[in-house]
Amino acid sequence: MLFDITKAFCFLVVFVRVTSSLSVSQRNEDSSLLLQFEKVKSQLAALEKKVNIHCDSNGVGGVFVNFTSVSAGSFHVLPFSIDGDDYLYLPGKRSMVYRIRESHLRGENPLLTPHQHIRLPSDSSGAFRNADFVQVGQRRFLATTHTRGCQIHEWRGSRFVLHQKISFSDSGRVSPKYVQIGSYSFLVFPFYSKTEEAAVYYWNKDEDRFVVFSRLPVKGGQNVEHIVVGNRHCLGFPLRSWDPETFGLSSKIFCWSGSHFVHHQTLPDGNKRAFSMISYAVGSLTYLVVAYHYDRLLKSHTKAYSDIYVWDSSQQKFTLIRSFPTPVATELDAFKIGNQQYLTVANLGTDNTNPVASTIYRVEGPELTVHQEIQAIRIYEMKSFSHRDKTFLAISTEDESHPTSIYRWQSP
């Protein structure tokens, strides 16, 4: 019903636009009629912006609509595929892997079926758990971090079995990142820590496990982004101070030299607390978005702006091209539907009572256009995934007592 109303509204918008433009092009002598069309067009444009519906000249633009949910709350969401089957991993307190398959049976979730509980240390808070999917040759793994380290489970036929444990001395929150460069399979661990530097592990075939490859002089971050520009592979670390009163940590980029990672660039963001970053390509250009959730100069979470960089091939570095408002931004995601690139920004907000809009943007070159906003309390991440040529959006919150919501893309 919601989508039918949206579709009808957009057809009206397009009809008024076209009729108005025809009136102008034909120099319609009835000025009162033309003024009426312009007035209606202006009112519809304001309403279109208010309800966050995008209507393009070719008809109605698609929107995400609430489809289902699962009771298991989680800060993070990890979609992955194995042998043609799609899965969704929620590494929260319950640490559950769901199989994605549509069901029309009464009483069943229409999309997600519990597949396996991943056992992790019982004292772990879901806030400290994150995961990444790893593939080394034909072998598949789940790497899940927790308060004391990382557990790596290997896929064996139909289930995951514990394969390796990695211990950390002072990890705090950490998001593992799997990076494949040539024949090297890396696991990168950035630490939100005063003492522990980011660790890079690689798959040692002889030892049949991940072993330490190197340390990088990076402290005070919990995320890392694998950036690919042409044949260049880089690691981007969004950094933030561990001391609320002490800032000055700037995000850093390290690039692969062929034998090790070397520092390539420092981003000029020492007055803001960077939370995450993501890269994507539009045509021949590579963009990098850095999400911030606090500005020291403004002394504000809600007035913080996030930055968009573009790779400058002449200078061989990322250059800042614009900023945009993001109230307490946390996680980012980038995905395509058809040929259209989208960017999601999860905005956490500052309290547990008032909903805050998290935003889905249409990426149009260096410009971002608000496509849709989703209102909820304490959204932590919006992660896209696909199943049978359909696009979904999993929305997790900072409160693990809240269910994880699944939105489905509706197109005309």
C-alpha cells in the first residue's frame, strides 16, 4: 500500500513537471494557468523533500520499505555467500548466523532462518563484537572479534567449526578486516587503544593459520577500510582520540608496496573524531568518505560534518572536495542498484528517546542527494545485501534489546 501511494504521488509530480514545462515551451498565453502549475509544482517539490521520496523524470524512484525483523539485536551485520547460498551473521550477544531464503509459510520469518549459533566468550558485550568473512583459496572462515581477541571459525560442509584463536592484550572495540592482495590473504585488526598498534596477520599455509605479519603505527581507531585505486591497494584507518579532552589524531592511509604496508597519506581531520570510512568508484574516479561524530572546534556531536575525498591521480593522493552534515555518524555502506550508486550513513544521535534520521544518499559524481531517510532510535549500522536479485537493507541499533530490522527495495 505504501509503495502504491508513493508511486501515485510520483506520477503526479512528474505529470505536473512535464505539463508545466510544456506550458513554458509553448509560451502559453494563459498566465494564470501557468502560475497555478508553478505553484502546484513548488508545493509538490516541498512535499517530496519533506517525505524523502525521490521522483525522477523517468517515473518513480525506488524506496526501501520495512519488510521484516529478527529479535536478535546486534551492533553489526555481516552478509556473505557460500556455494550459492546467502547468509546473514549478527555477531551480537547471541552471535547467530541466519540463512537467507524467502518463506511464505505462516509463523515463519519471511526471509531469515536461524542456521547456527557461533559460540564466543560469555563475558563479551555485543558492543565489542564484529566480524568479517574470509576466503583463502577454497576455504571459508568467519573471523569474529570479542573483548579478549578473535575467534576464527571454518566452514565445514554445512556449519562453522572453531579453527583458531587470536589473543589481544588491549583491544577495546575492533573490527577485523579481510584483505586479499595477490597471493597474500591478510586479516587487519585496528585497536581503539592507548597502547596497542594495529596488527596485520597473514595466512601461513604451512602452519595452517593466520600469523603476525607486521604492526602499523596506528592507535585510537576501531575500523579499517580496504581502498583499491587501479592496481593500488591501501588500508584506511579512521582515527579518534581515546581521551575526550585530547584530540589531534588524524586518519591515516597505508599502501601496499609489494612487500609491506607503508604510510602514504594523513588526512587533515585532527579536530574531529573519525568513526569509519568507505571507498567506492563512480566511473573512473575513486571516492573516499570519512564519517565523523564529534567536532572539537564546535564542541558538538550533532553539528559534525563528514568529508568526501576523491583520488587525484596527478598528486597520487586523496583530496577533499566537500563536506556534509552527519549528526553523530557511525557506520557507512556503499552499494549499487542497477547503475545507480548509493551511500548510507547511520546517524546514532545523542540520546535514547528521540529518533534520528539515518540517510540513504544517491551518489551523482561528487554530489550527494538525499534519497530516503529512516527514522529510528540509536541506529548504529545500515548494511545492504542481495538475495535473488533483490536488494535489502539490514538496520541494527546500539540497543541490543531492539530487533534488527530488514528493509526491502521496492522499484516500480
